[in-house]
Amino acid sequence: MELHTLVQLTTGVTLLACVLAVAGLHAYASGRAQRAVLVDRLTHTGPLPAAGRRRRFRDLDRRLRRTRFGRWLDLRLTVTGLDVTAGEFFVYMLAAVAALWLIGQATLAPFFGPLAGLLGVWAALQFLNWQRQKRIERFINQLPELARILANATRAGLALRTAIGMAAEELEAPAGEELAKVADQLAIGHSLDDALGELATRLPSRELVVLVTTLVLANRAGGQVVSALRNLTETLEERKETRREIRTQLSQVTMTSFAVPVLGVGALFLMNAVKDGALARMTGSPVGQACVIIAFALYVVGFVLIRRLSRIDV
């Protein structure tokens, strides 16, 4: 009888311990998940996650953003407006580099594997620059409408801070998103100079600098913001048309700058197709490897020079 009671007591204690262990593990997992969400919210400086979108590589993203490169990459992604975290972009870039490495090594020669990987890194960084410039161009095209909205709001008697919030609601991205950030900064106590200065830093352009300077000076001196914004609207419209004409005139030069390196890479594939194994034998000696590296460097120099010479600052 005592043995039966002892068995029942031991069984009950064991079941209770199992229940407590399961509850403890559940509480630990829940707390860890809440902590991860809180850390991600406090450290993330990029665009907010889209509703219903599940973020990948969260642990890698948190670790990456603690490094200098991760913070730089996160800032770049913030400027581009892409709905991608630093961890996701880093993993995608590594996957593209590995794929290009294998393709270059398999189709051309083993020597071209590392070169193709470096090309993948350069292409990823150029993609970020292209997205950033594209976002800046879209924002510049919205500046005349932004100045018009601010002029109408201030003419109606609204304060400049209120006018900025109204423009953030009426304008589409990227102007609406950027002005929403400015309105949020003003709401938590930032000065107008600092908030607009950060906007000009995120999206650098002469047009935006002129607009920010006009608003800051008018706010400090208490001048006529309406008349200044009206004149600025006409100027921005003229600059918008001028930029469009210049971009149309230089479109052929831009295509040439990209065609030059593409022709070089295409020549390599043509040589290997004409005589199988020619590139492997050519890069089998240090002299051949040096010649290939010098050729690639010359193509890069040509690309950069064409882009530099065709750049016209308006």
C-alpha cells in the first residue's frame, strides 16, 4: 500500500515537473521572440516592414547591423526605399556572387570565377546606387508640386509645420514618405532646420537644397513664404524640363558606356566558343592572367570615363 502511494506520488510529481517545464519553455520562447521584435524595432533604421510580410534572416540582420558595414548598408537601403533588410540583401548578394563565380568558372575558365564574383559585388552596389539615384530623380520631379502645396497651405494661414504634414498626406512616394519622416521628427521636438537638413542629406540634390534653404530662411526671418515658394515653383518647373532634355540628349552616351564592358565580356565567350579551352590555356600562365586583369581594368576605366564625360550638372 505504501509502495502504491509512493508510485502515485512520484508519478504526480513527475507530471507536474513536465507541465512546469513545458510552461517554462513556452514562456522562454515567447519572451525571446518579443525581445527579438523589440531589438529589431529599436535598431532598424530602414523602411518599415510591409503588413503581412515575413522577414527572413532576422538573426543575421541584427548581427550585421551591429557592424560598421551593416549600418552603412542599412542606411543605403533606407535611401533607396527598397523593402529589404540589410540581412536579406546581404544573403541575396552572396547568393548572386556564388552563382556568378560558378558560372564564370564553368563556362569560361577557373581563373574567371573570382572575377565573376567581384563583378557580382560591384553589380549589387551599383544596383543600390541606381535605385538611390532613381528615387532622387522621382523626388526632384515632385518638388514643383511640393512647393505648390506648401505655398497654398501657407497662403491659407497654416503654419509651415502643418503644411509639411499636409503635403506628406497628399503626395505619393517618395516625397510623401520623406515628408512623413520630417513631420514625425517635428512632432517629437526636432527643429525645422534639423529635420529638413536630414532630408537634404538623405536625398542630396541642388533643387532640394534650394527648397530647404528657402524654407529655413523664411522660417527664421519670418518673411513671406508664399511669394518665395511661388517663385521657387516656377524655377523648379524650368529645371525639371531642362533635366529631362539633357537626359534625352545623353541617352545614347549612357547606353554606350554600358555597351563597352558588355562587348568585352561577349568577346570572351566568343573566343571560348570558337576554340574550346582557349581561355583556360591563356589564363594558365601568369602573363595571360595579367593581360586579362589589365584588359578588365581598361574596360572599367573606359566605363568610368564615359560616365564622367557625359555628366552635366544642372
